[in-house]
Amino acid sequence: MSEYKPADIEPKWQEYWLNNKTFRTDHNDRERPKFYVLDMFPYPSSAGLHVGHPEGYTATDILARYKRMNGYNVLHPIGWDAFGLPAEQYAIKTGTHPRDTTNQNIDGFRRQLQALGFSYDWDREVNTTDPAYYRWTQWIFLKLYEQGLAYEASVPVNWCPELGTVLANEEVIDGKSEVGGFPVERKPMRQWMLKITAYADRLLDDLNDLDWPESIKEMQRNWIGKSEGANVIFPMKAGTSSVEESIEVFTTRPDTLFGATYMVLAPEHPLVNRITTGEQKSAIASYRNTAAKKSDLDRTDLNKDKTGVFTGAYAINPVNKEEIPVWIADYVMMSYGTGAIMAVPGHDERDWEFARKYDLPIIEVVKGGDVTKEAYVDSEEGVCVNSANDEVSLNDLPVPKAKKVITKWLEEKDCGTHAVTYKLRDWLFSRQRYWGEPFPVIHVDGKPKPLPEDHLPITLPEMDDFQPTKTGEPPLAKAKDWVNTTDPDTGKPAVRETNTMPQWAGSCWYYLRYISPDYEQGPVDPEMEKYWMPVDLYVGGAEHAVLHLLYARFWHKVLYDIGAVSTKEPFYRLVNQGMILGELEFTAFKDAAGEYVTADRSGLSDELERIKLLEKDVEKRGDRFVIKGTDTVVDARSFKMSKSRGNVINPDDVVAQYGADALRLYEMFMGPLEQVKPWSMQGVEGVYRFLKRVWRLIMDEEFGGVNEAVAHSVNDDGSPAVQPDRAQLKLLHETIKKVTADIEGHRFNTAISALMIFTNEAMKWEVRPVSVLKPFLLILSPFAPHLAEELWAKLGALSGKQANGTDFPSNGPTEDGGTLAHEAWPKYEEALLRADSKTYAVQVNGKVRGQIEIPADRSSEKDFVLDAARNEPGVRRHLEKGNVVKEIFVPNRVINFVVK
RNA sequence: GCCGCCGUGGUGGAAUUGGUAGACACGUUGGACUUAAAAUCCAAUGGGCCUUAAAAGCCCGUGCCGGUUCGAUCCCGGCCGGCGGUACCA
């Protein structure tokens, strides 16, 4: 008995690869071309891997294995992004030290990844929580500080009392914490900030050089949010305020200045108190109070209904000396631009709405719309009107030209400048948590002071109480012995920084550490860095489109500026794997009376009872599914995998049932890598059957050992007993060609399809030459490495280890002969692909009416082929219906007769 | 609202980017093997028309409507639907 049993062969080969360090990347090998293929390293959660992880990991593993066989020096590492909130939350609940939880989870992840046969160099594993690693995270922070890119500020932050920490804007969703969904309020606190805004332009411009999905680049562009316009200064009307003040606004539409009929300050704007007149004071105070209490969610909810209060003060429009009222309203944000706007209701939708509500004047200054009906916002087509004073006129100028003219005038008059504003804000870089990198900073006499490099790493103190304090002080503040220290320079008493870095810190530079994980003189060995960088391919989920990828680019550019790295960008090529959804679900709906209701996408009320149906209970009707035999439409869709929905697939279960090779193969066979795709257990079954077929292609299930069809192809001494025939060679070389091109193009699904076609054909051969099967195993091996290794060993035993029985030499750095991992990738021969005959499709008026076979050596002779086409019976019948007015001849493909 | 991506059989998806739409796989149906099941193998499988039946043939068909072309899943214009991101950003 010798069936395909992945449970027997997979662990064996995994152990072999580990023990022999088959995939170790040699430090000294820098002659060959390099290929650095990188996975986004995982956060090792207690839940273990989900099937989304192996998707990207399998793709990169296929490429790593393929490139190795093509003679490249491949760097294919993995590690752990292991700081973070879940381990700390768990510690608070159970008292287990986050380090212990983290290490357990890492062990689990490592075991799972190894069980999938990924060809990582396990000697390069990095772990962001390892002091030997975060020593360099801290070092980079010191560099940022030296560059003036790290500073302390008291900023209103998103304070989440429940989690006892502040959150970054991106960790707050709809006014609630992303983790846990707890309410979040604004509270000013002392924080570390990183000046990412100083790099905004470079982060934006250098996107153009990157081979990334356009959608990701666009998201980063939007996130940076660069706008060009002008800052304009509006002096206050004399006497309306106690001091001489002016309001500076940012506008992208300086061309509409003549249409500014009022101004709006953000409620938090510092000028508000100073300009508000006596009788307005109480109204303003109460409005500001309400606004301060509103969360971001509330503010957006009020989207439609704008509110505001008049300050009683007036400003002077610099272009026409008009006195215009100054209001406050919460549709103006303090955090963008200058926190104040000039309102041009004629040409801005928000201002128009506000002006309508409070009866403020609306003036048309750009022709093209009807400002009594709606704001006219077109900035390309419009032409300025009503826009002139004694010195300058914009009238009849198109908008872009008018912007330039008025900006120049403002600059001459000293009441404005050309200005650029970004949506991007400085990066809030500290967290009130225990389980993160400590800052290498002490406070002496209340002032921050960086510690010298030779004090690194600053390790976390041992603690057993990880509970945050109610005041927002970080848990580290409780470690009094650790906190109280002395300044190494002066010996003065000092206190350590008790905030820790956010989780993003460690992942900002890990791709550098893999290059020289044991290097002691810096984050990365400069010699090695020059050889390995940049990363040739980075694969990961689109959820990191903005934050991780923007932060990492920022750090990389800083490291580039100080000469620590040699490339401007870390990742020139990026691919996002698409999310894997749960299995397709059919859901029917019952109303309160228990009657089935047709599923209507728009109005699925929560009142309805949801009934899960099986595939056999439904049928297709038009473009929808209905309950079999009825007209009741059901909802048919796949959902994101989630614990609550109960549709999570655990890779361990798949491996246990079908093996790692089947899981790998299925993940790739589902569809294009970048696409969102639903999981299907039956699909796994399908590729598993394919692997069993490959097994039987070579092995005899009944008697064990290599089957007769294969054994008969060699003599007892291992020499070939038969030569492969032309058809066999043609199929082999076609498959090599297709699989090679598909791997290069990341079309793994169609590569697998080609391997299936080969197998289906080869199963029919009565004699299966080893010299054909061996190259097939080589091209199968990146996809299903365990099975390929096993069968390769069986064929090796059959044909002798010396000659590998193929025309393809071994070229690997390891010569142990026991693995195919370093065999040369087979090359196809064009001559063997040639067919004896070519098939033409023959069309009449664009419709296929027949096919003709033409001997290959005559297939380009137009007259000969056309003649054969005309004589094809199915074609002739249609030609007789009229006169041929045109003949289209596409060599080796198609003929089209146009008949009238 | 804005930005980006995507609509192909019962299902996942192919189609050398303008040249035989539906490769490969799942599912389904029928058959073989088996005491039986599993496994395996063989055949059919987009919808419809014609025909006693088969072969052959014909019509329709890549979200919808139109255009360019000898020929369109592919290019252009206009809609509809789905997914993701983002949102008072001045």
C-alpha cells in the first residue's frame, strides 16, 4: 500500500530542510544577482494563522523557490511584529507577562509556518520585542531626534478611558476605539510627535517612481492631501476688537476673494476670545462649549445642518475693503490650514449652505452657474466677474490665470502669500502602554534629554501590574526604581520617559534588519545593505496601504538622509494580496409573521429573521438566487471571515485533512493573487485530487514504489530505456514555457492549470519517461514542494543519483543531492514546441463557420490557406450566399471572408 | 458626495490584450469498477431552435444601451450594480 499521504511525507521534508538549512542565505555570497522577496511580517496573535496569511506567503515562497532555481541569491525572511495591545490586555486580565504570551504565540506561528513548508531562512528571524532588535529601533529614534524630527508637544489626543491609553487618529473609527469599540474623548496630554510633515513633498513625489498598485498610490496621495492656494490676511475692522488683530486664512481659491462675504473661525481658534464683542460673548461661549463636547462622529453627523454664531466682529476684505462679519462654526476645523476661512458662498457648497441658513450675502464672482440656486464650484471652465479694484482686475480671466494674478497682487501688498497645505499631520508617536519600545529619553529639570547611543537598549522594567493609571499616566510610571535615574552626563537626578512607542515603530525598518540580523554596529551592515536593497518584491494586505507603508517610507528617507541606507525608497515593487472571504452563503429572510420575504439589498431590516440555506435549496433565477420552486429571492454572498460569523477557516485543519501542499496549491489556484475571493472547501478537495494524480503518475498505489509505466522507461543501470516521443516533449516544453511565464507574471492560478493539463495528459502514457517526469517535478516544486521532493527522491533512486536523467544541470550552492531545491529551473526549447499543423478558424462575416488544419510548413502561405478555407464544406455553404468582397488573413490564427 | 477597483456558465475563474468565449477546477447528471461504500476511471454539462433519434446545422450569449472595426470580454461614449478607501480638508 502506498497512497499519497501528505501527513507522512510533509513533516519529513520540513525536518530535512530545517536540519540541512537548505534555505539559508549565505552572508558571503554576493557575486550572484540577488532577489529580496519580502512578506509583511505578522503580528503573532493567540488565534494563530488564518488562511489569509498563507496566501501572500505562498506567492512569495513560490517566487523565492523559483528564483533560487534560476541561480539567484534569494533573501526570503520572516519575523514577528510582536509588540502591541492584545498581549498587554491579556496581561492585565490574567497577570501573565506579555513577554510570555508573545513568545508562546510566536512559537505557535513558527510551528504553523513551518508546517506549510515555506522556504524562509530561519537564521534571520527577527522579533520587534527582542532588546537586541529594539535597541536599533531606539537608535533610529535618536537619529530622528537629532534631525529635529522628534519633538514633545501637548496635544489634544484621543483618550480612551476604557483602554487607558491614547489612540492615533487612525485607531479611532466613528468616535470609538478600533480595538474594542470603546468611546474616545479629546484630552490634552504631553506626547512625542514625529515630524512626518517635513517629508510630505518627498513622500508624495517619490510615489511616481514606485511600481505599486495605482489604488495604493492614490490612497497615499489623498492621505498626504497636498493643496495649493494662498494664505490671505484679513485685518480686523478698527474698534471691533480690543487689540489690533488680523485673521489669516488658507484658500485654494484666491480668485474668488471678491466674493468673500463673511469669515468663519473654528470654534477652538485662539482669536475667538479676543475679538468677540460684549453682547455676543455668552452665545459664543455656549457654542464653543457644545462644540468641544462633540466627538468627531457628532460633527460629521451634523454634516447637513450647519450651525454657527456671529462673534460681533468684522474683518476687512483686503481686495475691496468691504467689512465682512466674522462667525464661528464647527464646519471649520482647527487642525487644517489656519483654522479659519474666508467664506465665498457663491462658489463653495458649504459656505453656500451656511449663507442661506444665516442670510448672508451671496455674490457671483465666477461666471458659469446660477449662484442663487447652488454654489458654482467649477475651477476650470469659469471666468471671473465682479472682481476688480483700483489696482487689479480679474474680470474676464479664467480661474487658473486669476489665481496667479491675485496671488501676485496679494504678495505685493503684503497681505497674502502663495501657500501649500497638507492634510497629513505630524505623527503622534507615543502610547501610554507597557508593551512597546521604551523611549531612550530622560527628563532632567523637566526637559527631555536623549540618552547616549551606548546606553541602548533601554529595556523594559520587570513589572507584574500592567494596569494603566486612571490619570492616563502610563503603566511604566509605576516602576519607580526604573523611572528614577540619573543623568549620565551630569549625575543630576532624572526621570525616564514613561511613554512607549506605537506598534508601527518596529515594523518601520524590519526589512533592513533581516539583511544582517546579528550586526552590532548599526541597524544594518552597510556593505550588505548595498547588495540587498531595495526589496525586489513586497507582498501584503491592502489594509496597510497608508499607515505602515507611509511610516516605513518616512523612516527610510530619514535613514537615507543620514547615509544609513543607499536607496530613497524601501519597496519599489508592491503587490497586495486580495482578501479571502468565507464560503458562499445563501440567506433567506422571514418577517415577524414567519413568511419568507424577498431579499432586497437596500432595505434589509434587522427585524427580519435570517435563515441559512444550503446550496441545494436554492436555484438561479435571472441574475439572482431564489428558494427552489418559489419566487423568494435569497441573499447570496460571501462574507469576511470572522469569529462572530463562524466562517473562519483554520489552516491547521486544512493541513490535517489535505496536507500543506494542497493548501498552498488551493490558495494559489483560487484566482488572481490581488483579487478578493471566497473560500471553498470543495476547491481544496479539487487540488488535493490533482496531487493524488501526480502521485499516481509516478507511484504504484497497490504495490508501493515507482509504477511500471515509469520503471519501464529506464534500464536496470539507470540509463534511459526509451526516448520520449515528440508529443511528450512538446507537452513538457509547452508546460515549462507556460509555468515559467506565469510565475514571472504572478499568474499562479494559470500556472497550476498548466501543471494539471500536463498531468492529465501524462496519465494516459503507457510509458512515462523519467527524463520527462523529472523536469515536470522541478516546475511543480515551488507550488507543492513536499510532494515534488518526495517523488524526486523516488526517481533519483530509480535512475541513479549521479545523472539526474535530464538535460537540465544542477547549479545550486548546496551539493547534497538530497533536495531538488537548488536544481536548475528547466528551460524550454522553441524547436520542440512546434506543431506539425496549425489550426485556422474560418469566419464568414465574423462568425466561425469551420476549422481547417494546415501543415505547419505551409501555414503562412496566404493563397494556399485561403484556398483550403474556401473548400471547407461548412464555409463553402456560407460563401455561396453572396460575393466575397474582402478576405482577412491573420497568419496562424483566423481567416474572415466578408460576403455581400 | 469624491477617489480607486471590479461585473464572463450553477460556482471559482481562463482567453497569447482586437482573432474559434468558457481553459483548468468545483458542482451536477449518467455510466464503469465494488457485496457495499470510499477512492478511481469514462462521458455529458452556457441557453435555446430544428430533428423520431443521432450526426450535422442554426440562433442567442461576457451587467445594460449605443459606437468604432472584416471581427469587440478586450477600444470609445453613456448608464446600472457590487467592493474598497475617504469625507465639512476651505
